[in-house]
Amino acid sequence: MKGKFFIQTYGCQMNVHDTEYMCAILNKAGYAQAQTLKEADIILLNTCAVRQKAEEKVYSFLGRLKAFKKRHPGLIIGVGGCVAQKEGERILKRIPYIDLVFGTHQFFRVAELIEEVKKNGHRICCIDYTYQLEPPCHVFPLSHKMYGRAYLTIMQGCDNFCSYCIVPYVRGRQISRRSENIINEAKRLLDMGIKEIILLGQNVNSYGQDRLEEISFSELLFKINKLPGLKRLRFITSHPKDISPDVIKAFADLDTLCEHIHLPVQSGSDRILKRMGRKYTRSEYLQKIEALRKACPEISITTDLIVGFPGETKKDFKDTISLLQEVEFDAIFAFRYSDRPPAKAVSFPEKVNEQEKAERLSEVLEIQAPITERKNRVKKGRLLEVLLDSYSKRGQQLCGRTRCNRVVNVEGDESLMGHLVEVIIEEVLPHSLKGKVVKILD
Ligand code: SAH
Ligand code: SF4
Ligand code: F3S
């Protein structure tokens, strides 16, 4: 054993999955995973840059490592992911005790890069875009963070350049994997006993648009749906403009496709949507919601919203509130607009002040809370299928998700972990449901 590593992960599911790859690569290279930070010889951060706060968290964690490194001079500290991609060499200049900076296309090389730091004693920054999305064969099988469910990256990057967003600058241009490789990876997951596959991409439903020889996203869904052993299929995150009639049809036709879609709307005002560069109008978005509900009446719909985008007037904001009331999402994630250079909106005039943003955020959450509660309350007394995939925060209960993506906690023996069970819902809490297992389904 060469030493122990500890990885601190921030950000979206893509980062969580990239960390799973890094763990596998480091294991194969002879390193063991440390249970705590204190026992680690290598500390890596997989970072997120989507909002300023996310980036601040990274620097604050790195700040805390300063004294730690002093006490452990041989310790290697590496920063990967989206902040690494964005800042590059600047991180090495700013923080003298960082040894390694590696970008969003470099994480497959993490073990080599660490060897290089060790051998030459140099500090390294490697943030080239390689556009190599295919994981090296030797990393498989991965050990997955959750029981029974696994992520599968089908595309990376984004070509949309929404004016507020840093993702295209830190993940690069959109690149789709070959469907053959995706399907082989899905088969490998199913052979391992995985029951639920979550397809990942920054714009998962734009899959294939950069590879004209490839099948479309909906065709990919149809193909994966047919694989023996698959019980559940999900995908995240979708762009409303690319929700095609075929994808909507998939919700009606595919028995593994779970009744949930996360469809970020960002704003209810056409004027703001235009300035954001979202390429759809409020009414187009609403039409898609209607079609999805028609195809799949049980579908649960969640969204992301930004409040206080530059130039958002009280009237624009009211349009967002009225959209929430009209759609009645199952849940929302709402954020205060944050300047992310080099995204275009940084230079937009009429910035909304922080206090106004905070007030708008509270108002949005206040409007949504009773809607979410009402939508959850309907589940009380119902029998729902749950895949038990993790332990609850305090570790005493088993935790899983329904097909409609509600978190459910149950009492039970750990032998149930990774199983699909039927649960009777007994209690509805603000962010989760509680119930009793009545039957094992697989
Ligand atoms: N690819 C996804 C979302 C990526 S980022 C999509 O296209 O929808 C996740 C969420 O962060 C976004 O949906 C948006 O609501 C929020 N976000 C992105 N940039 C932001 C910014 N500059 N300020 C505040 N929120 C932002
Ligand atoms: Fe960002 Fe827009 Fe791309 Fe989503 S679609 S990652 S919000 S630029
Ligand atoms: Fe954050 Fe990068 Fe994901 S910026 S949201 S970790 S793509």
C-alpha cells in the first residue's frame, strides 16, 4: 500500500461520479481510502464553481488545511474539478501548500499526476481539455456510493452558454460518448446487481447532437430500457429546449423510466429568459409540462430557479411567482443570482442588490413550501416502491427513493439494503417521507 487518500467532493452528481472514478483509479494504483482526513497522506478536493458561495467553500476548506500540512510535511494536497479548471495556475500562486491542480478532463490521470508530484517534487497544474470521456477499462468495477443505484455519464460539457452560467467554461464543449460504450457500461452495472441507472450530463437530453452518426437521446433511453435486469432508469439534468416529443413519449412507454423529471426553468419572465439565453419562452415551457403530464399523469416535476438576475424587475419576479403557482412543482431549488466571470451576465447592467435578492428568495421559498407539502401529503397511506440505497443521516434508518424521487426513511435490517421494497407511507415530513416495509419486491 502506497498510502491513504481522502477526497472531499462538492457540486453536482457529475462530480460525485467523477470522485467514484478517482477512488477506483487510486485503489488500482495501490492507495487505500482513508476513513478520516487525519489519516490521509493525500487529500484531494473535487470542486464546484457554479456559484460564488460554492467556490468560497473550497477556499475555506483549503484554508483549514494549512496548519494540517505544516504538521504533516509529506502530505500531498490536490485540487480538481470545476474551480481547478477555472483558476488553474492561480491556485498554485495563491496557495503555496497546494501540490497539484487538475481540471475536469484530467481526473482519469489523477494517479499518474500524484506519482509525478512525488517523484519530481514539482507542483503541477494540468487543466487541458482532452475531450476523452471514455473511462480506462482497468477502473472497472467501480465501487458505487449508493446501494443498488449507479451513475452513468453519457455526455459532458455544454454548448448553451446561458448568460449567467460558468459550466461551459469549466466543463468545455458538449461531448457525447458513443452509445455502444454507454450500453456496455450499463450492462456491466446490471451484471453487478445495480437496479437503477441514472444517466448523467450537464445537458443530458442534448445527447448525440454533437455526434450526428449517433442515435438520439430518446433512442438511447429505449435501448437501455430493454436491458435485462434494469428496474429503474433516470436522467439528469435536462434542458427544456431539448425535451422532444420522443422524450415525452418515453415517459409514457418505458416501464423502467421513473416518473420524475428535473426540468430547470430559471425564470417565469420571458424578458429574463431571453436575457439568460435560455432559448424557450414561458409558454413553451408550460406546453412541455402539460405534454409530460399528459403522457405520464403520475410524473413528479422539479425545477431550478434563479432570483435577482440582472435587470429582473418586480414585475419579472412576479412572473416567476405566478409560474410556480401555475405549474405546482413537486419541489424546487432556488438560488440568488451570482456573478460568475467570464459568463456574459457579469457585464449586464441593473444588478439587483443582495437584500432584494434575499427577499425574493424567501418569497419564492414561502410560495413553494405549501405546494411541496401538499404534493407530499397525497402520498400518505399509499404503497410506494422504494429502492433502499443508503443509511439515514444518523445511521439508524434505511433510506431510499420512490420512483417519483421522494426520499423515504424506514426501520429495517441492513440486509434490505440495495433491495426494491414496497413501503406503506405513514408520515410526511417537510423533506422526506417515513414508512414501513411491507414487502420485498426483488
Ligand atoms: N445544466 C443544468 C444546470 C447547471 S447548474 C441546466 O442547464 O439546467 C445548476 C443550477 O445552478 C442551474 O439550474 C441554475 O439554477 C443555478 N445557477 C447556475 N449559474 C448560476 C449563477 N450564476 N447564479 C445563481 N445560480 C446559478
Ligand atoms: Fe449552464 Fe445553461 Fe449549460 Fe445548463 S444549459 S450548464 S445552465 S450554460
Ligand atoms: Fe458545479 Fe461543475 Fe457541477 S460547476 S454544478 S460541479 S459541473
